[in-house]
Amino acid sequence: MKTVGLDEIQDIVVVGAGPAALCTLHAARQANLRAVAIDKGPVCGALVAHPTYMRWFSTSDKLELAGFPLLTNDTRPTRREYLQYCRAFITYFGLDVVTYREVTAVAQADDLFTVQARDMFGREYAWEARNAVVATGFYDSPRLLDVPGEDLPKVTHRYSEAHYYAGHDVLVIGAGSSAAEVALELWRRGAHVTVAMRSERFDTKYWIEPDIENRIAEGAITAYRNARVIEIRRDDAVLEDVRGHHFTVSCDFVLAMTGYRPDTSLIERAGATVDSQSGKPVLSDKFETTVPGLYVAGTLIAGVESNSVFIENSRNHGPTIVRDILSKQTVRA
């Protein structure tokens, strides 16, 4: 597999290769800085993990990177169209991206960062850079239920498409947009759907809520409110209501749509400060951490408020970071 950037000191090494990372690489290229992105999976791996037939709610203009045109068959691109767009963005601007290398450490010494990574065969690599940007997102860190049976093969924290579940009893856990949308799509594709939610109401998009509530009201989808799953078994799951009463729900599959948590361990090991309550890295207005030269871009800046940062409001993180790096070079000169 292609590996670049090992033979000379980079101005920027970016950890991750999602949209925020690509915008950082593009801004660096425009400023004649040497930059490379390293990702443990494919380009835009988090987007690859989105539902197969997903269509963005945002329109194309809000998802474009660095003004590069996003041409689609609809005003809102599909997952497939956007992945193709990101690949074209890399090719058109000649950006350096190294995939299938998992970064294991970012360490600073003598004004240089060493970014260590390993490939799928355990071989070690190390890049040196004057600055490092961590743009790893949070989709690799699902919020676990921490209940017995969560490791059963019937349980997943990711949803791809409904075909796998047609004709089966499916328990969807959660009350957010993902849980509501997944429940509706499963029902429409022939699954027998039950929703378990700790809250009384769904916290979802305004046009989704009446749809899911109407399906529940007519009995098409079963919902248990103010209830939590306390155990998952081979053929069912055990729930507990607010009074402490236990009851079982038959289920062939469990989709835990419980969201994600930020994994800030990489920057914390590098010495950066992270707020223990919010999970947010302590950053300057230029997205620099408490370690000089170490920056964060993309959804990782949001901590537990993961729904507050999207492509459309993180695509400017990279250009902001590059301008800050350039301003420091001017000062040193």
C-alpha cells in the first residue's frame, strides 16, 4: 500500500481522512505546506459506516469542500455520491493520504511531533512534523450499554440497511434521530419493530417525530418509554421500567442506536487537556490544544455534544488551523 511523507519532515500530519482532514490538507497545499493525512481505514471511513442508502439532509452546497463543486442527481447527495466526491477531491488536488495505517501515538520533542502508526500486519511507521492535527471524529466509539449480553452476535451499534432484518423481531434502543429513523425504515421493510427508550419522548427532527409517534399510536411499532435494557439474551431482552419491574421483549436482533462518545485518548496521551465533564478538548479559537502545534479539527472538538458539529460547520476548521500555523511562521521569521 502507498506510504508517503516518511522521508522528510512534514509541516502538518493529520490523523484521520474525513472531510475536516481533507479540508486541512487542501488548505496546506494552497499554502505550499507539506502535509499528509493518515487513517486507520479507507478515506472517509466514518461516512462509509453510515447507512448504505442514506441521503444527506443538508444540500450539496453546504457539503462542498473548499468550493469544489459537488454534482449530484438531487439537491441532497446520497452516501455513495458523497464518497465519490471525496475521492475526486483528493485526486483533483493531488492530496497525500495514507490509508489503513492506525495511528498509535502522537508525541512532541524538540519542536517536532512524531506520529507513530502500524499497518494491518503490525509493521511500524513514523512521520515527523512541525504540527499535528487530530481529526478522528467519534464514530469508532459507540456509547455502550454496559449490560450482560451486549457482546452477543445479535447486537450491533451500527445500522447499514433493513434487508438483513426483514421478517425478524428487532429491538431498537434509543430515543434520538438515529433510533427513530432506523425503527421507521425497518418497519417499512417488513421487520417487527420494538423501541426501548429511557425517556418519554423522542429527541429527533421535527418531521420525523409525528411519523414515528403515529406508527406507535396505530400499533405498527411497539414502544416502551422510560425503560432501560438490563440484559440481552439469545432470544429476548430484559427491560426494567421506572418502578423497577422487569419484563422481556422477544428479539432476534438488537440495534443499539445510543450514539457515540469522543475518544480523546490520543491527544490526552500527547499532553493535551480535555474537560472531564464535556469531553471537549481545551482549545484556542484557532483549534489549537494546550500543546503548542497540536490541533483538533472536525467533530472531535464537540465532546459529548456530538450533534453540534457537522461537515458544514467543520469544513472551515482546516483553513483556520493552517492560517494560524502560517501566522506563527511569519512571527518566527
